[in-house]
Amino acid sequence: MKLDSYIGNRMKNLRNQNGLTQQELADRAELTKGFISQVERGLTIPSLATLADIVECLGSNLSDFFNEEEDPQIVYRPEDCFEKTDKNQNSTVWLVPTAQRNMIEPILVTLKPRQSLSFDKPHEGEEFGYVISGSVRLYFGESIHVLETGDSFYYAATKRHKLEAAGKKEAKVLWISTPPSF
């Protein structure tokens, strides 16, 4: 896309996002409606100083205006997920595979009967889990808690901890950590 078209499209999109008419933007930037229209149609390119003024009137800055960051992915399908299976056939599925750059990390843990994950050392952050099916033992520090389907846990990860399938059936747990640590 040519620079004049790019600037025009970005400016028009920002103006529309802010609910402004061309005249309202022109008034704020002390320009004419005709000039705003020409820029939006890619017929002219404003000077850098004028573009900076327009962009500021739209609540942004030149750096953000020219940043072509893609919209973040919002929906994740099974084919987007990443799965790791350990030697005991326990599986960990990263439900949001890019979660390392986010504030939370949701995973789905499936434990085979009487199998467990390795102990996780104390670390910064908090963890939440919800038992989707089966039953698990939560080892947290020196204490052991048995959770059944529908139970949940929440703790600051200040002690070593792990999960273990407690019954004769496999267990599934939705596990959410902040910050991401897996």
C-alpha cells in the first residue's frame, strides 16, 4: 500500500473509532474539512508536523499511528493448542500457546490413574485450578488436599506443589497460572 493511501486509511479509521466527523476533526486540528477529506482519500500527504497534530487530535501519537501491530488472537481452536505428553502419558495442553507474553497461562492437565506431575518449586505468582473430571491430590508444602470433580484450588505459589490423580480414573484439571510459569 502506498504511503498516501496508508496514512489516509489509518487517519479515517482512527477518526471513525473516535466518532468524529471530518468537520469535527478539521476544527480540532485547525484545518479545513476539504484537507482532511483529501488526506483520507490518499490525494495528499500532510507535513509531518501537521500529521502529528491530526494524530494527537485523534488521541494517539505518531509511533502508534505507524505501528502495524496485528490485532491479538482472541479465539483459540484445538489446532492452535500445544500438547506435551510425559513418560507416564500424562498430558499438558497449553490452551493459549502464546500465553508466555500474557498475564495468565491456562493449561489443561490430564493425569493417568495414580500418576502425578513433578513437584513445582516455589515461585512468584498465583495458581488456580478446577477439577473437570476425576479426583486429584494437591500437594502444597507439607499439606495434601483431595479434590473431586467440581472442586477448585487457589494459592500463592510460595511452596512446592504438584498434582496427582487420586482415583482409578484419569483426572482432568483446568490450571491457570499468573504469571505464566509452565
